Amino acid sequence: MQRTYVSETPQKIGEKVLLQGWVNVRRDHGKLIFFDLRDMTGILQLVVNPKVAAQAHKNAQAVRSEYVLAVEGTIKKRNEKQINNELPTGKIELEVSKLTVLNKSETLPFEIDNTKDVNEEKRLKYRYLDLRSERMKKNLKLRHKVIHFIRNYLTDLGFTEVQTPILTKSTPEGARDYLVPSRIYPGKFFALPQSPQQYKQLLMVAGLEKYFQIAPCFRDEDARADRSPGEFYQLDLEVSFVEQNDILELIEKLFTALVQTLTPEKKITQTPWPRISHREAKTKYDSDKPDLRKNKQDPNELAFCWVLDFPLFTEQSEEDFFYGSGESKWAPSHHMFTAPHPDDISLLVSDPGKARGLQHDLVLNGVEIGGGSIRIHDPKIQEKIFELIGFTPEQKKQFSHMLEAFTYGVPPHGGIAPGIDRLIRILASEERIAEVIAFPLAGSVSDPMMGSPSEVTEKQLKELHLKVEVPKKKKKIN
């Protein structure tokens, strides 16, 4: 018999069906045994009556929560007193004629109906159980729908999705790289991409014109409230022959349509989205990520805004340090490929600190969910930016492929990279970004489930021509 999903059962009253899933709840009423069976589509009440199916009733005696079952029976209407209007299947039940235990389950380390109160380490150690909860399944399904919507929307506009390399070159891009040693080239390393920034600009040189991907990005950073440590995903997007306004309008239309289609209960505070200069944001709101909601207690209010006219450079500080920059006091406010404002190009010589960049940050409810810019497409200006941030000749060589590519006819281009995780967290009304990621790292930047990071064998290290020196722990002084 072909399997029927729980969501299909209301249309099958009077029919015999096969269901498979997990026992959500068991209840005993006299000789009758009731189970709530759960599959990926919903929950349905099962009734096991010894007068109807003696063997099935016998098999059901030892069944407990989270056992995996295959059950056959007939879909019947519940009597009026047993109707549960809170469930889509609340007016029906399955009268079981055959019950097979496909697999047993140990007692769970925590109840899955409300895992928010379980500590992070335990939830992540048993993440496969945590994901059984309705809330977590709902979040993952929303994530799927958001990505699916974005793909379809951009494809319909003529964009091409391109996967860029995961093994790439270590270049100074603002954060620490995750490094991958090369076995074939002793002493040399690949790096996991902090973003596909260089590749997407090279795709513009290649003439692709409209590119996007849902890109994994890797940064060796400590845990942050608004970013999953280790890796995160972004909608990476780049377009040729555009001005800044074109990028802003594209994203505004995309996200507005997405919200209206997937989360219609959410209401956007203001359209068109406000556009605020960096100076105004800092002066008026004391933040470059202003929260423009009218009622910050309303989980269904979405206040998008753009922050523009950022300084092209910021002064280096311990709190905001650009890894890989040179000895100069200046670091890129966004990254070193952001174009200066056309009116401020002369300031690159006379007063770099006053130069504005064609950077655009997308803010939602006081959270930066994306950043982008119009890029430099003049090799001479790119060289000047490298000089101002103190790049040595050796550091400049790390970008020689970019500078050479720009000598072969590069179009004006720009883009943006909204964070998928951050956006979905807000759409799902969750407080923590880990709630919308299937297998996030813990705040300790480790995976309690897989036990990573982990040691490797001496043989593996030898193959990679590596020797590990673990720093000695400092003795505590009483």
C-alpha cells in the first residue's frame, strides 16, 4: 500500500490508508489506546481497539513516545465531543487495523514540545531531536521558502545563479581566514571565502552582468549575537551597468514581495523605505543601524531603511579592526573595493578621512541585514585605495589577478549581500539566530553533536607537512 501523509487524511474519510511516523503522545482510556502520530506534514490521532484489531492492540502495548510506526487502518470521523478544532485533522482519526514498530526510541534527554528552555549545549548535542519540535521545523521550512522565493524572483529578472569556489586564496578582507593546508603544495594554504567578493566582480568582467547565489561565507571570528560563529549564508548579488539607486530599488522590491507573499502577517512600517545618510543616522539616532519601528514591542512590524553616504575610511581601532590592512591609520569602512563618491575623488589626495563611499547598508528593526556598494572599476583608483590603507607591495600582489582583470574592459558594477540568517530570524520572530539554522555552532565556536573541532592523526598531519604546537596553559596565580 502506498504511504499517505497526515495532511492528506482529511480528504480520505472512509478510506483505508498506510501512515508512517513518530509517536507524539500516547494515551490509554480503558482498553483503548490512543496515539498522536506525527509526520512531516502534521499530527493525526490513532485509535487502537482490541475488538477491531487484537494483534495491533497487542503490538501497541509497549509503544512509547518517539517510537517509529507504520500503521494501517480506516480514516473515520470523530464524534462531536472529541473534535479538536485546533488541529487540521481534529475532526478525524485513524481506526488502526495493523500496527508495526519500525524502530524503538530511548527516553529523550529533553521534551521536544518546548526546547527553548533547554540549555544551548544540550540542544546542540542532540540537535536532531531539537529539530523535531514544531517550532524548529516551522523555522526551517520558512528558510526554505525564503531561499526558494529569492531564487525564482531573481531568475525571472534574468539573473544567473553561479557557485563560486569554496577553496580559494587567503587575501586581507577584514576578518581572520579559515585556512586549509595543501598536501600537494607543502607550506601553502587555501582559504575558505569570507565572501565571494572577488569572484563576483570577476564575473562582471566576464560579462555575466546579472549574478547571484546563496553563498556560504566563513570567518574565524568569536561568537556574535547577530551572526552564527564560523559560517553564515548571504544572498550574494552583483549587477553590471548600474547606479546605486538601481541596487536599492531591486532589493526593496524583492524583499517587499517576499514579505507580502511568505509572511503576510508582517507589516512594513514605511514604503518607500527611508534613505538616511550615515551622518544623519549617527546624529539623530546615535547609531548607524537605526530602529525605525513605531512600536518595538510589535513582533509583526518590519521597519526597513537604507543608510548611505558612509565615510570611505574609518580609523583603525581594537573594537573595529580590519585584519590584513597595512600600517596606515585608515581602514576601509566597507571593503577595499567600494568606490568613492564621484564628488569626493579629489579628497583621496587632500583629506581621505572626509571622502564618502558609495556604500549602502540595509537595516531592519535596528539590525544590519545587508551591505553593499558600487565597486571601483578604475585600476588607478583601486591602486590608490590600496596605498591609503597601507598595503605593502607584497599585499598588493595578492590582488594582482583583480588588477590585471580590470585592464581588459571592466564594466561599472555594484552589488549587495543581505544576510539570509539575519533576515529569516526576524521574519520568524526569533531572538537568536541559531533558531533558524539547522546545525549551528555553539557560542563556544564548537559543535557539541559532532565533537568538532577535533584532533587529527599524526599521519594526516605528516601528509600535510604540518606540526602542531599547542600553547601551554598559563598557571593561575593565587
